[in-house]
Amino acid sequence: MRRNKPKYHQIIDAAVITIAENGYHQTQVSKIAKQAGIADGTIYLYFKNKEDILISLFQEKMANFIEKIKEVIAGKQTAAEKIFMMIENHFRILSQNPKLAVVTQLELRQSNQELRRRINNVLKEYLDFIEQILREGVESGEFAPDLDTRLARQMLFGTIDEIATTWVMNKQKYDLVALAPTVAKLLLKGFLGEK
Amino acid sequence: MRRNKPKYHQIIDAAVITIAENGYHQTQVSKIAKQAGIADGTIYLYFKNKEDILISLFQEKMANFIEKIKEVIAGKQTAAEKIFMMIENHFRILSQNPKLAVVTQLELRQSNQELRRRINNVLKEYLDFIEQILREGVESGEFAPDLDTRLARQMLFGTIDEIATTWVMNKQKYDLVALAPTVAKLLLKGFLGEK
Amino acid sequence: MRRNKPKYHQIIDAAVITIAENGYHQTQVSKIAKQAGIADGTIYLYFKNKEDILISLFQEKMANFIEKIKEVIAGKQTAAEKIFMMIENHFRILSQNPKLAVVTQLELRQSNQELRRRINNVLKEYLDFIEQILREGVESGEFAPDLDTRLARQMLFGTIDEIATTWVMNKQKYDLVALAPTVAKLLLKGFLGEK
Amino acid sequence: MRRNKPKYHQIIDAAVITIAENGYHQTQVSKIAKQAGIADGTIYLYFKNKEDILISLFQEKMANFIEKIKEVIAGKQTAAEKIFMMIENHFRILSQNPKLAVVTQLELRQSNQELRRRINNVLKEYLDFIEQILREGVESGEFAPDLDTRLARQMLFGTIDEIATTWVMNKQKYDLVALAPTVAKLLLKGFLGEK
DNA sequence: CATGAATGAGCTTTCATTCAT
DNA sequence: AATGAATGAAAGCTCATTCAT
């Protein structure tokens, strides 16, 4: 299992730093190798090709991302609480990993369609997880019974992704986490049923 | 004025078709020229370089986009109506221009940072326009007085952009315009003041 | 006879200015046309191709050059006097035509071998003329009877050409004509017979 | 140190052959690579760009040239002897490297102004060296006390350069070295003081 | 396991020349 | 005679990947 080898993660972390500092198109395999302190050829002992590094990067970080989100949500009862915690921690994790935020919000989106398709596959788990919470909210009567959970999920993800991207493009110079309550409130109002 | 010459638009339209059919990274200048039925060199009589074609493409189409949206909104009274018309026509224009939709929602986002920065400048006019409507809604008392119009704008744009992108990634196989009422309702509920 | 048409000389003079100001490799046919105040295509009514402009330029200017030199030498008696007048006027003509000096001493030498071969053919008349004076000096007993006039001619031309080129490369900032007496004296000492 | 790697010199020698055989403007990087028996890309492991090959070529060969000249001059006492040895060996080295002679006397002079400026910087060392010998000759009383060593240097270099170029343009079909004594004698007569 | 020198395919842009008007 | 829009060939350089050591 390659993920157990220390160099596997060493290369991925080097890729994050290199991409964040140089940009996606200025990141050559040789730069990642240099950042990782290994030879170019060594990369290919751990990854099939350049694309494989980027997909693996996204998979590793995203799995970690989802895991953390799931953890904080575990104890929450209502869908509204879960949504709030999800948004807040989504923002928190990005805030705590500024370079990763640059890579996922800006740089990796410049990749070609094939890579983005595979990235979307990884993202799908997160999107499904969001939709699952929304569906639970509908079932519990907390959200409107006719809520289109697919659309609602696209609204929710589109919103937090846009807000996060804007924050990164503005050099991360304001407090992203502080926006979470307002964002959650705006979104939840849309989800609630009419009384 | 280059925009008055027919070949200027001929090249831009050829670029849209070529990028939509081959993808951003598979689009060479020679392919655009071939699609336009002219020689490679002729491109450079109308555009400074390859990047100039893409920026001009986005500017031309986006200007047209905003103009159309503004037209349909012109007669509307309430902010809610305006928002609804904006969303519906945003979706309608993309639906009516399937290839352009592919180019703007997917392909051009793969461009390098410099090009995307310039695309964002063009986009800014649209974002400002959205925020303007939201601000009017707050002032007229239609929306919550404490609505954060900047966040609300990011929510609105993030939502419709995500929904449009998902639709394109799903090969545009369902009716995007039909989603507009639901999307508008979801968003507007978040904007309204509490009674 | 094309040389009688005013545009023929107009184009050649435009070429001198353009090459002097932009350098040989930065001189496109379109730039010469612009400088001449005519359309690109018009050039080809007077010249076969770009090379033809440059050869014609050199021929015209060189013919003029040789003619002037011959004029001032006409009245002189001794070979030494002739040589001195030749050197002084060679330098004088270049000094009076700073742009032409840049073109002939620096820029045209960057041309390809074919063009330079044809330029050398034009130059040959000048070289022959020089050698003729040297031969007369030998015959009259003024120069050493065993003087190798071919080598002497190469020495003479190599010297004044190098001095002129150095002067142009130094932005023509000192008085080239003032060097003529010293240069002539140095050269003539080599040509004189031993007493 | 790149100069210690065998491929560095392999590429330079391939460049000399390719330029001599095809001419400066017909020499593409791919041709040099082919002549060197390596891939195009390998060139760029040893040289920054095409221009760097040509400058390095000139630097390497010129350094070698100057070194050899200095060696043979080392044991000589008088300035006249030194000048003679310099001329003879200048001609000898060119005679022994016919292709290099074509490249330095004809082809590299077609290069653009930037390259020629850098070539002139290399050449300057040689010119300074020549002037140094002349100055020593003046100080020792061997040459005229009022000899303008700057002009004399231009005369000396202009002469041998013109003679060498003429020889190359005549397909090197006569004995260049055999001309050295005559050339040296002609030049030295100009330098000597009057008795 | 690790290295890093070598490979070679691929693309934007320029500009001399033409020719329909 | 004059125009100038259109043509299209041609080449330097990068970088992901390989493989002998």
C-alpha cells in the first residue's frame, strides 16, 4: 500500500507547496521533486504520472476534509446544526491550510477536463454527504417537505465554494470562519418550510 | 474599430465552436483558423495573440449577456422580480447557446491565471449589477435590512454558477430554465426580512 | 529605367533611414513602405524582392561614393596624394551621412551570405580603384618596386574599414576626418621604398 | 562546471561544422543536435538558448586562440618579433581550422546586433592584447614615440582581418601563412620611428 | 530503492510576397 | 500605378517520462 510509504505523502505535500507558490501551470514535475528533496525519477516510483499526483493530492486532502467534517457533525442533532457546523468547519479547514486553499480553490481548477472529471468524482462523496443531511432535514420535518434536495445541495455547495474562492482571490485577508453564521442563516432560511 | 470588421466576430465564433468541440487545451490557433476558414496569419490581423482571442471572446459574449439581462429586467418593479428574471434569463441564454455554455462554464476556467484575472474583471460588471439589485431590495424594504449584500451576491452567483456548471457537466440533458423558479424561490427566501 | 522614377530613390532613402533607426533585422518591408509613405505592395513595383532593395541601396550609394572619390582625386599628381585624398574623403562622406554609415558599416553586414556576395561585387570596383592607384605608385617609383599591391590594397581597405566601423560603434562621437592624415601617414610609410 | 562535460564541447564542435557547411541562417538547433548525434532537447541541458551556443562557441574558440598566440609570443623579445609571430599564428590557426575560419570570418558576422555586441566583448581582449604590444614597442623606443597605438591597433587588426576574410571568401585556396612576413613588414614599416 | 541525464513531440507567431480591386 | 488584406511556411524551446547505472 503506497500510502504507507513516507515518501508518498512527502511528494503530495511538496506538490501542494509548489503549486500554491508557483501556480498550476508553473509547476513542473521537476519542481515538485526538488521541493520534496528527491530525484525526478523517484516521483514515478510512487505515482503513475503527473496527473496521478494531482488526483492523489485531491483524494488525500479531500478524504481528510470529509473525515474532519463528519467528526464535528457526529454529535449534532438537527439538520440545521449539522449544516452550520459543516459550513463553519469547511471554512475553518481552509483557513487553517492557506496553501491548500489556494491549490483547491484556484490552481487545480486550471487543470484539464479529464483531471477535473476525476476530481469531481472525489468531490462527489462530499456532495452526497451534503445532500444526505438535507434529505434528513426534509424527512424530520425540519426543512420544507417539497425541498428539492439536489438543487439545495447545489445552492449550498455553490455558495460556500464561491465565498471561499472569493476569499482566496482576496488574498485571504479577512476572517472566513466569521462569515459562517451569516451564510448558514441565509441558506437555512431558504430550506425551511413555511409555517 | 476592429469589432466592426466581420472577420473579428467570425474568428470569435470559430473559437467558441473549436473550444467547445475540442476543449481548451486542444484548441490551437491553427484549429480556430481552420474552423473560421481563414489562414493562421489572418488571426493576427485581428488579435494581438492567442490570449487576446479568448479575452475578447469572453468580453464580447459577456457584454452581450449583461445587455440582454438588463433589457429583460428594465421593466420590472420589485427586486424579487428582477432577481427571478435575472436567474431565468441567465439560464435561458446558456440554454440557447449550448457551445458557449461549455466554453464559459468549463473550458475557459482551465485558462492560466493571467487570463482568468482578466476574465474576472469582465465578470465583475455582472457581479456589481447583481449586488446593485440586492441593495435596491434592501433600501425598498423588500429584503431584510441587515442583509449582507456582498455575501448574498456571492450566494446568488455561486448558486446559479454551480447549477449551470452541473447542468453542462451532465451534457445539458435536462431543462435548465425550468429550474429557475425553484432556484429563485430558494434564494429569495434567504433574502427576505422576517415578518 | 527604374532609376529615373522618383519612387525608386524614395524607397531606397526610406530603407536607409529605417535600417539605421531600427537595425537590419528589425527592418520589415512594411516598415520601409511606411517610412516611404506608400503601400507595401508598391515596393514590389520597383524592386523584385527585399534583397533587391538592399543590393540596389548599396549599389546606388556606392556608385555615388566612388564617383565622389574619383572627382577629388582627379586633379592630384602623386599616388601618395591620391591615397590621402581617398582616405580623407572616404571618412568625410561617411561623416556627412551618419545614417548611411550605420547601414553600410554595421547593419548590412548582418545580411545573409548571398546578399553579402553581391555587395562585395559592388565593392570590387572600389577595391580595384584602390589597387590601381597603388600600382601607379609602384610604376612611378613612388612606392617600393616589390610592393604587393594586392596585399597593400587589403591593408589599406581593411584599415580604413576597421577605423570607420570602430567610429560607428562608438556612436560616431569623435571626428573621423581628423584621423585621415595620421592613418594615411601610417599606411604610406608601409608602401614607400627603402632609400 | 559545464565546460568539463564532454557534451558541451561536442555541441560546440557540431555547431562549427553545421554553420560552416550550411551558413549561419540555415543553421537550426535541430541541425546542430543531429550533427552532434543527440536529441534537440539535450542542447538545452548545456546551453540556455541558441544564442548561448554561438556566444560560447566564440568564447571557447577565441580564448583558445588568444592562449595559443600568447604562448608563441611569450619567448620573444622585441615588439616587432611579437607582432610578426602574432600575425603568423593568427593566420596559422585559421589555416589549421578551415571550418572555424569560415564561421568566425563570415558566418558569425551575420548574427544580430546583440550577439555581435557580445562577440565584440570577447574580441576586445585580443584587441587590448595587440595594443599592449604596440605600447611596449613605443616605450622601448622600437616604434615611433608619437605612434597612435589605438589607430595602429585598428590598422593592424583591420589588415589581418581583411586579409583573412578575403582568403576565406576565395575558398582558402592559397597559402595564408605565407603572407605573414610580407604583411608584418608592411605594417611594421608604418610603426617604426624615423631615423 | 533511487538517481538524473537524455529524450523528442508539439505549438505560437512573424513577415515577405501576392493579387483582387 | 497603387493599394493593403490575406496568405502560410518555418523554428526555438519546454517538460513529462524513461532507463541505464
